[in-house]
Amino acid sequence: MIEYSYIIAFLPLLSYLLIVFFFSKNNKVAHTVSITAILASFVLSVIVFFEVLANHGPHIFEYEWISMPGFELPLSLYIDPLAAVMLLVVTIVSSCVHIYSVGYMHGDPRYPRFFSFLSLFSFSMLGLVISGTFFGTFIFWELVGLTSYLLIGFWFEKKVAADAGKKAFVTTKIGDLGFLAGLLILSAAAGTFNYSEVYHLIENNQIPVIFITAAGILMFCGAIGKSAQFPLHVWLPDAMEGPTPVSALIHAATMVAAGVYLTARIMSIIVVSHSAAITIAYIGGITALLAASIGLVQNDIKRVLAYSTVSQLGYMILALGCGGYTAGTFHLMTHAFFKALLFLGAGSVIHAVHTNDIQFMGGLSKKMPITSKTFFIASLSIAGIFPLSGFWSKDEIFATILHEGHWFLLVLAVLVAGMTAFYMFRLCFLTFTGKPRDEHAYEHAHESPNTMTYPLIFLAILAVCAGWVGIPWLHHGYASFVYFHHPHHPEPNFALMIIGTIVALAGIYLAYLMYYKRAIDPVKMAERFKPVYTFLFNKWYFDELYMGTVIRFTYWFMEVLFRFDQVVIDGFVNFCGKFGLFNSRIWMTFDVYVVDGAVNGAGYITRWFAGGLRRIQSGAVQNYAFVIFLGVVLLILFRMM
Amino acid sequence: MATLDHYLILSAILFCIGIFGLLTRRNAIGVLMSIELMFNSANINFIAFSKFITPEALTGQIFAVFVITVAAAEAAVGLAIVVLMYRNFDIVNVDNINFMKW
Amino acid sequence: MDFPILTYMIFIPLVGMVVVMTMRKEAHNAIRYTSSFFSLVVFVLSCILAIQYDSSIPDMQFVENVSWIPSLGINYFLGVDGISVPMLFLTGLLSFISIVASFGITNRVKEYFAFFLLLEVGMIGVFCALDFFLFYIFWEIMLVPMYFLIGVWGGPRKEYAAIKFFLYTLFGSVLMLVGIIALYFYAEPHTLNMMELIRRNSTYGYTFQLIVFAAFYVGFAIKVPAWPFHTWLPDAHVEAPTAVSVILAGVLLKMGTYGLMRISYPMFPEAAVYYSIPVALIGMIAIIYGAFVSMAQKDLKKLVAYSSVSHMGYCMLGLAALTTAGWAGCMYQMFSHGVLTGALFLLVGVLYDRAHTREIAAFGGIGAKVPLFTGIFVLFGMGSLGLPGLSGFVAEFMTFIGAFNSGYVYQWIVIVSILGVVLTAGYILRMVQNVFLGPLNTRWEGLTEINGRELFTVIPLAVLTILLGVWPKPLVSMISVSIDNIVKMITG
Amino acid sequence: MELPIFYILAAIIIVSALFVVTLRNIFHSALMLILCFFGVAGLYVTLHADFLAAVQVLIYVGAVTILMIFAVMLTQQLTGRKIQQLNDQPLPAALIILSLLILLIVSITRTGFEIADNLEPMPTVGTIGKAFMTTYVLPFEIVSVVLLVALIGAIVIARRE
């Protein structure tokens, strides 16, 4: 099966084409086709997974794509344990989201189109995962960007949604510039894009470190864009304008994790180049802290989750930067499940109360028991409470950082863990407990239909159990499957586990005090730390900063260039024309400056002479004859001289 | 004995008189007459050359016959034009006919 | 092959023109169908040519060589290689499509189609001619119908645009003519045979090469149009009728790059190496500059026109690289840009026919009203911004790789040029957003969906752009051997 | 003997030609033209061109001049038309003519012609007739066609609609 694993990606593509060309009017058929395709992909992924479990590979299959003398650009499949795990994660989350969307998108006028886009996204994402060359990765990288754009702007009548789509596309595209530049450097330094060949060259020290570092950091820029890392994190919160299933699938579980996946794919570079590793680790750490701090004070349920996503992605990047191939990808997997669950839960809430603002929620646990329970489970998981999946993956990350000896980053990571616990439970308490703050919304709230709750339950199970594959005492299940070079089994560090748990519990307790017990008044807290609060509430003013600098500069520069084009270049052209015209009028002579100057000049001379000569044209034949004979006389005279 | 030069000079004089008429006569028929004079001067030349330079071949005389023929044709067409002109415009003066003017 | 297919391709439109001219003035439909029939025949011939072409041989194929004016050594010399065949195919396709797209013309129908067919004669001739005299004749033949097509059937400032186009390109042609004459007299024995002149390229002196290359370069760069010779383009595009814009962007611009590939580079290899940095810089400036200026546009057509400047910058960059990949990228970009921009102009024309305005700000939210049109437009927009899976991406990527790995171009030039990708994304998305997304402007409640004939004109282009993006192999293998041959000859 | 005859004929020709171009009455001019043609015919005789002399009298005097007189009578009243018969350029014309004449005479006298030895008179009619039917048959036929065309042309032009 493994050599046909491209079928996994092409099934959703087929579904996309079917919906676009044949079922664009039929809701039922559209979602059936789409869900069937993704479920089939899921089944195939499971098969592939077990095959890889038996033989780690990597399994490589190459296909000719562009081939000409002196230049080859093949595409290939590269199935290794990481790809196998990613395939499972993507198909599982995608299937859940597909099914969930049946309920969530019910009644939307562009319902078939939504499913077609979901299929297209699944295709791109799966293609990204199985692609075996950096070039192929780049292709699908861009395609997921496109589908992200299309889905964020799905309700494009809303201006904010359309804006958010554009912002997402352009911002990630800036990161992709780095990716593209990295590819170019790679092509110059290695002459190939194939994962295996590049790894081989790097490990045998056949590429100078400077090139490796440059290529690594530049390609990581792509990851910065796609995974919404500092300083390109600004698009992800805005992307929440898209339909919630999309947020869950693309902007929480899979696409944004593609950056992490890519970073994992350039692990050989990180291992070789110390500076690249440090850069990556610090960007991850900064992002984790930055996003978590903003998440503390946001009021939009999806935005809080979005910042949480950014923060968690920062964790993964941090881990990878510290060489934690296993830890980073492990967290990627667990995070995919619980964050998808959180988003789908949030979607369920929004579906019920028709608002995103947690200030108008409260007490919903009575009305929405399944949603609230699963949401709590996911929150516990992300906070890192034993024995849920988040605990194990987070612990693995801490252990990796400690192993590398980055004490500063370790402290930072632990701090972020506390903040994560706090803002997640702030969200939980404000949404599901206490008194309803908007009676009207509360009255109309109801539990979501089965198509929405079943995926929640399924994901909740995964949020609890998915981490168990990585329990150190169970033969290091995950670590001995997904590893870099050699399986790496650090001894379980109880001190770290206890510290992590204590910090998480502290965060939860603080949230409990402030938003459940109301022992500490959050409003007063905000008043007391007003400058900090405002700063965080305004997201560190990143949007304003970019608006004021980069974008403003771009707009200013484009106007300047356009003026330049109009005034200087075109002005010069027009001036040439006018000057030529002027010249030919005044002097009636050759005009070398205009193209037709010679022609015009000849014309003008002729006319000028004619103006004089036409007086001779009396029309009287005898005058002409007179001139003729005058000429004859002159000729003879001339001849005789 | 009249020499070739005599004939040529006479012919030149006749030719010049013809040109003078051509240039100055207002009447179209007068112009045509002047042209006939010029033809005649040319014929004198032909025949004189024929007589003095190629007496056996008679080429000049033969050409003179052609000239006379063409002159007759010219006179016929020219006079027809004059008549037509007179009928249509009621004039026979060439200096009044300046439609070719700019 | 005995059948002189190239001659047929050149002269069938001419026959068509004569036939159209003999038709009754009022028989609009008959004229339309007759001219589309003739262009369809040419298109079919170009397909046959593309199929019959043997891409494994770098030499000229389907050669026809007849002595024409022996005293000057001028031959009627036609032939095609991997560079011309795709261009001929593109010409055949776009001409046919443009003629079908011109059915809406109601003013002086007969003259319009006659001129159009004459234009096609010139275009096909340029891509086939291998004798300088012939080449120049066809090159100039195109100017005349183009001038009238813009000047008679154009928009409000058509006279200005037409004259600007004519003078500007004529200026270029004059420089080219100077180059041709210089070559003619420099070569011993005097010849106008391009293949022969290329064969002797090692005998040209260094200084001679530098000067004549520059003359040819400016001549072709005006046609491309390369920065800073581009300002005729926006005016001409904005004023020209839709179909003429399509031909202008799709085929005429390619003649500049085609000329560079066919004449300038192979004939003056040392100059080509000498000038590779300036040419690459011009390409870089065009990419960035064109993108920025596009972003500032308020008129849809002008935006697309400036985007052409930016896109043709990639061609320049690829050419300067002097690598097989760079040249293939350039060639691919020529083809892909012809398809994409042609389609964009068609679509802008469709919108203009309905809305009678091209002001971007006047629209808004029409995506909900005309979903099919929007889908197609976004498809081509995405192709234009270099989305993988569509033709533009393959071209850009090959260009970048080729230029980056070339020994002749500074690598920072390529890195800066990459910025163009994000700028392109910026202006395309801005345009898409302002026209199609957001709340529906109530003014366009009555906007109607794209109709069958218009779909018929854009669907082949859509298929082509996807096909080229997903499966580049056919086109690449068609061009690669010829290109490799030329590049090897230049770089030695 | 020949010289006096030549001078007399020359005087007749020149004087009558001058009258032709200067007389106010166009009818008188036509009469003077006849006289001039006779003079030319006489000159031909002195040049031993008997055939030509006959043709001159027949065609010029008998046909062309008569045609002219017809035209004159068709186009204007014969009596009492005292109009200006010269245009406004007689003086410059005369100057040109005089200089032309001087130039011609100078060049005639300067040129040395190769005069043939045998200047004896001989009959010409037979020789001319043979030449027309042999060597010059094609020009001869063409000239007759020209005449025919001129004839038809004249009729067509002058015909009343």
C-alpha cells in the first residue's frame, strides 16, 4: 500500500473536483462525497501507519516532473514515521471536522462549496505531509495557504472576513519568501531538493555550514509565517473570522502545524548549525510567551484559543530548536487533538449563543452538557494535568529543554505553562459557569446536534489518551517510533513533572479565584495594572506597528513609484514627443529625437517649399512652358560653359 | 550654294518664332499654329541632315513623314479640344484656362 | 515534410483577410464566422505543428528555404525550433480566441476583422522567419493593423495611445534595423540569413558585439516591454479593445523576448555575458517596480497591464541567467503569461461589457452575484501571483532557480526579485477583494453571469494554465533541447 | 544660284512666321501660316526632297491649315474682334527666345558636321516607298493606327452630347 500512499491525498482532490463540477448544487451529495473521501483517506492512512510501524523506512518513491538537460525537478513520496503520524492526525481531525461541519454549516447558501474547499484543503495538507522533496513541500505549502485564504474569506460578504483572508495570505506569503530563498540556496548548495539526498549531504559535511545555516533559517521563515510565529503571528487571530470548523482544522490542528512539520524536516540542519538552532528555539520561546500573555486578557472566545494555538506552536518550535524532534512532533500530535476539540467546542457554543464574546456567555454548562464537559477535558489537557495527553507532551518538551541546558528558556516555558492554565480556565469559567450574563442568549442556547457532539466526544477521548503512547514507562512508545537518527529516551524527571503540575494547578487556581469564586475582582486587577493590561489587550500593538510601518511604507512607496512612472518615465517619453513636435514646428527640419522625426521633417520641408512654390503654379500653361524653355536655355548654357 | 548651316540656322529661327508664339499667343488656335511652325522647323532639320549627311539612306525624309503624320494627328485632336472648350466655357484663350492652379 | 505548413500558417490569414474584404459590409455575422473559421484553421495547423514537431532535435525543422531577392542574398527562409513552436501555438490559440471574443464589435466590423487577420499574418511570420529581411517585414506588418485596431476601436484616449504605441515601437524597430544592417555589412560574405549569422558569431569583434547587442536589446526591450521602456503599454492596453489587449499582452510582448532569444543572445554571445548583470538588474527592477505600480492602480485593465511589466521582468531575469533552467523558465513564463494575462484581459473585458466601468473602487462584493465569473477570475489571479499548480509558478520557480544557480548574475538580484512574489500577491488580492469580496455594492444588483461565448473563450485558457502547472513535462520537453543547445552555444 | 533662292524662301518663311505669331486677327494668322508652309515646301525642293515637298503642300496647306481655319470660324466671329492677342509675357519670352536663338546659332556654327561627298540630287519617291514597306513597316503601321486613334479621338471629343 505504501507505494500508493499518494492515493490518500488524491481522494480528497477527487472529491473536490466532483463537487465543483457535478454536485455544486446538491448539499447532501456534496457532504457525502467529501466525508466519504476523507474517511477513505483515513482508513488508508491507518494501513500505511501499520506498514510503517513494521518497517520505519523512510520509504521513498520518486516521480519525474520536470526534466531537461542539466536541470531536474522531481517530485517524490517520503513516508517515514513522522509522515505516518501526521497522516493519521490530519485525516482524523479532518474527518471530525467534516462531520462536525454537516451540523455547523447547515443552511449556509454556499454549503457545497464549503465542503469542496475542505476537501481541497485536505488534499493539500496530505500532499504536504507525504511529499518527499522540499520543492513538493513548497507546492503544497502554498496550496494550503490558498485554501486557508479561501476558507477564512468564506463569508466574504463580511468585510472583516475578506480582510482577514487577505492578511493571512499576504503575511504567510512573506514567510514563504524566506522559504523560497532557502530553496534557492539549497539548490545552489546541494543541487537537489530531495529530503534524503539533502540529509545525506549535510550529514557527510558536504555543504558548508554557512549555507546550511542560511538555508535553514530562511526555510524556517516559511514556518514562521505558516505557524504564526513571532513576528508574523498577527494573521492567525484575525483568521478566526472564518467558520469555526475551519479554525479548528486549519488554524489549530493541521495547517499551522505544517510549520512545525517543516521545522522537523530540517532537523538535520538544526543539528548541524548551532546558530540556526538557537534562532529557532528563541523565536519559539518568545512566541510562546508573547501569545500567552495576550491570551490572558482577550474576550473573544476564538481569539483566546487562537493565541493559545500560537503559544503552543511556539512550544513546539522551541522544542525543535532544542533538538527535540520527538518532543516537538509529539506535542504537535497531542495539541492537534485537544486544540481541535477546543475549537469545535467553541464552535458549538457560538452556534448556540451566536456571539463570540465571552462577556455575554456564562452558565452554559447546564444547557450544553456535552460541549462543556469535553471543553473542560481539553482545557485540562492543554493545561498539562496528569494523566491527560497534554501532560506527557509538555513534560517531554521540558525535559528536552533541560537536556539542552537552556535554563532561561526552561523558566520561560514553565511560566507559559502557568499562563496557559490560567487563560484556559478563565475561558472555561466565564463561558460555562456562573450566572448567565446575557439572558436572551442563554434562553436560546441549546446543545448542538449529534453531528457536532459526536466528533467532540471522539476528540475528547483522544485528548485524554493520545498522550499515553508517549508515557516513559510504557517502552517510550512514541519516542521509539518517531525519532531523529536514534531513539532518545531521557529518564523520566519527576522534579520537572511535579513543577509543571504545580504551576498548572496554580494557574487554574488563580483563574478559579478570579472568575469562579470572584475572590479577586478581575476588573480591579485590570485597573491596577492598567498600562500592562492595555498593552496586552492591544496585542502588544503589533498590528498598529505593522500598519504604521510596513504597510504604510508599501502604500507610500507604491504611490511614489506610480508618480515616478507617470511623471518621470512617462513624462520623459511625452517630453520627447512634445520636444520633437516643437522642434519640427519651429525649425521644420530633421527631428532626431522623435521616432518619426525624419519622416515628419521631410514632410514639413516639402510643405514649406511648396508654400513658396505654389505661387508659381498659376495654372496657365504658357507660364509653365516659359519655365521649361528657361530651363532649356540654362541647361544649354551650363553645358556650353 | 547654301550650306547645312544655313538650313540649320533658318530652322532655329523658325523654331524660336514658334516658341515665341507658343509662349505668347492667347488664342488656343494660335498656339496650335505656333506648334505647327515648330514642327516645320524640325522637319527642315531632318531633311537638311538627310540631304547633307546621309544622302543615300533618306532616313531623315522618312522621319519627316512620320512627323508630319503625328503633327496632323495633333492638330486634329488639339482643334477638337479647342472646339469643345469653346462650346463648354465660351473661351478659346489659354491664359483663362487655369483650372490646374493650386 | 513536403507540406509547407509554415507557409500555409502565414498565408491562410492573409487569404482570410482578402475574403473578408470582399464581403458585404453589412454581413456582420458572415464576416465574424469567416474570420473565426480562418483563424481556427491556423490554430489547427499550429496544433498539428506542435504534434509533429520532434523535440529531440535541436535543429530547425519544417524548413522552407527559397531564394527571393538573390542580389541582396535575401531568402524566403522559414523554420521552427523549440522556441517558436510554443509561441506559434499560443499565437494560433489566442488569435482564434480573440476573434471569437471580438464578436461584440459592431463598429466597422469588416475592417476590424480584416486588420485582425493581417495582424495574425505578421505575428506568425515573425515566429517563423529565419531571414532578417523577412523577419523585419513581418515585424513591421504587425504595427499597422495594431495601430488601427487601437486607434479606431479603442477607448477615449485612443489616438494618443495608438500614436504612442506606434512611435515607440517604431523607434525600437529602427534600432533593430540599424542592428540588422550593421550585421549585414559586418558579415563576410554579406548575408541576412539568421542561422548563418549565428553560426559565424565567433567572428564578430567584441566592441561590435557590445554595440549591436545594445541596439537590438533596446529594440526588443521596447516590445517586451522592459523597464524603463514600458510606458506605452498601460496606455495601449487601457485604450485598446479587449481582444486587442489579449493579443497585445499574449503575443506581441512575447516577440520582444523571442527576438532576444532568437537573435540577440545567440548572435552576440560575448555581449550577452557582458550584459547579463544589467539585464538581470532591469529584470529585477521591472519585477519590483511593476508590482508596486500595479498596486497603485485604480483601473482594472491598467493593473493587469502593469502586472505584465512585472511578469515580463521574470523573463528578463531568466534570460540574463544564461542557464538552461533560467531560459526554460523565461520561455515558460512567456507562454504562461500569454495565457494568464490574456485570460485576465478577457475577463476584465467581460466585466466591462456589463458594467461599463473598470474602476476597481466602483465594484465590491460582486462575488456573490456572479460566482462562476469570480471563480474563474480568481483562478487566473492566483495563476498570476504564482500559485503552485498553475502555470505561473513553474515559470517563476524555474526562472529563480536558473538565475540563482547561474554564474553570471549576482545572487542578491535574485533574492530581491523574490520580493516580487509577495508584492504580486498583495496587488492581486487587493484587487480581488475590492472587486469581488465584501458587501455587495447595490449598484450591481442586476449584474449578469458570464455567458456561453465568453466562457468558450476563457475555458481553454483555464485548462491550459492548470495543465501547464500540474504537468509541465510536455512543454518543457518541447523547449528544453533547443534552449539547451542555444545556451550551450552562448556560454561555450 | 541656289543661295538667292534660299534667301528669298527664308525671308518668306521668317516674315510669314512672324506674322503668324503676332497678327491680331487669328484668321489672318492662318492665312500667313499657309504662306509659311508654302515657303517651307519650296525649301524642301531646294533640298531635293520632292516627295516631302508634295506631302508638305498636301497635308499642311491642304489639310491642317484648312482645319485651322474651320476651327477659327467655328470658335469666333470673323469681324471686328480687336482683342489683345498676346498675353502678359511677350517681353520675357522674347528675351528667352533671343538667348535661345543665340545659343542655338552658336552651337550650330561650332559643331563640325561630316558632310557627305555625294550631294547629287536623286529621285526619292521610290526609295521612300520601299523603305516604308520593308524596313519601317512596323512604325508605318503604328503611325497609321495613331492617326486612326486621333481621328476617332477628335470625333469623340468634339462631338455634341
